Amino acid sequence: MLIDSHCHIHDQDTYRFAFSRAQISHKMLAKYPDMPHELADFTPDKLIERAHDNDVMKMICIGTSHQDSLLARDFATEHVNNGVYWSYGIHPDEADSEITASGSCRHGFPHCSSLTTLRGNGEPLHGATPRSEIPVAIGEVGLDYHGKSIAENGADFREQQIQLFEQMLQLARDNDLPLIFHVREAYDDFFAVLKNFPGVRGVVHSFSDSEKNLRESLDRGFYIGVNGMATFAPELPLPPLERMLLETDAPFLTPAPFRGTINEPAYIKNICAYISKVKGESEQTVAKITTKNAEKLFNI
């Protein structure tokens, strides 16, 4: 069994956006005639069915904003019998719209000590609450200093990201949940913020940085998310299997040899095969260890 520990299949708008950017060549279709290549091929039911056909039996839908997280929750509730889970997170790109002038989050964090606000009806997330309505993690959250938004907004936007990140860290501690970290060109501040939150656990999603920052992440006890980038950027350092989670970040970061097409949880099998080759271990061993890691971290 395999687990996709990070995907966005709950958001059909994201799939439509990804499809609009795809460059699926006639040569690719000639080589892989059964490859999904029409927008109608990427409905939730078809994505889940293809995942299961490729032994990907569990997948976590990742929240990137308050509303997107609620969408992920509803999607997981609808597909609770299909191995679908969800996380609550506010991506650092949302910091300028989420953080008020006073430095607090518009949705009341970190002052709430539970995730009752996610229910929308004031009922606590315990007791008889269905498991599908409880997130398995807080994420994706973190810091992202890449791109023109930082150049345009400067230090203010960085500070907003840090404030939002601190509040998401506190939310995870208040609810004893792991975190899914998004970190891009911001590891110095990432590690500095974490000093004030000792003991948090989680995974560094889509790691694409230096061996030094990989080592420090591992030294802090974090798992490392490995996705399709490993198949087309072999220079990226890889963690040991015992600290690795497999993920797709679908619909983006499609692994080789399917680059230019739409990513989906089924392609975890291809990422597993690549890691097997690089690590010199059987695919069964890679699947067993990474699945155990995800089950342990997210309690799924």
C-alpha cells in the first residue's frame, strides 16, 4: 500500500488551472495512449479510482486557506470510505490578506484553543465527532520568500508571514497535531521561529534546498516530503527512507516521464519506483517504510 501525503484533488479549480497550463504532446499520447488527457478525466471519482488501481489507498488533501481547508474537509467527509483525509492550513502567500493591522489572524488564531471554528456550529471536535471532520495536520503553513510578492511587499510581507506561521504553530500545539511545512528560500527564519516552539512535529513538504538545511530539518525530528521533483531534479538531496514521506502535490510537479501532463495521486507509484532505483531498495520496501512513516505522523 502507498500513501499520497500531500495533494490538492479536492479543488477542481486548481485542476482546471493546471489543465490550462498543460502541454500534452501528440508524441506523449502516442507513447502512453491510456494516459488521462482530458479535463473530464480528472473528476474526484476518477482520480480516486486510478489511485486505488495503483495501490495508493490513502491520500491527504491539503488546505491552503481557511476556505480551501473547509473545502478539503467537506471533500474528505464525502470520500471518507475511500481513504481520503484533510489538513487545515493557511499558506504563507495568504499572509497579507489574513493578518490584520494588529498582527492577529482574521479567523481568530491563535486565541482559540481548539478547532471548533472549523465546524462552523460551535460544537467541539471530540467525543462523537466523525473522524473525517477532524484534520490530521495543520498545513500547509510556513514561509515563502520566493517571487515578486516579496520584492513588492518587502519586510512587511515577511513579518506578516512570520506572524501567520507563529499562529499556525500555536494552533498545532493547542490541538496536538503535526504540521505540514511549506518553506521556500526562508530556512534561516524558519528555524529561528521554530526555536520558540520546541517539540513540534511534522514534515517539510516538497523539500528543494541544501544538504545543510535537509540535515537540520532531520536533526529537528521532521520527516521530509519527496515528490516528482526528485525524478527531474536528481541533484536534490534525499532523506533516508526512515524519514521520508511520498507525496505528489497534485495537480502540480508531475514526475518523469509524464512531465507536462497533470499530476495525480496515482503517480505516487512512479515516485516510489524512482526512489527504489536511487536507494537500491525494492519498491515493496520503499512503499512499506514510507507508508508506515505517514501512518505514524498523521495517525491514519
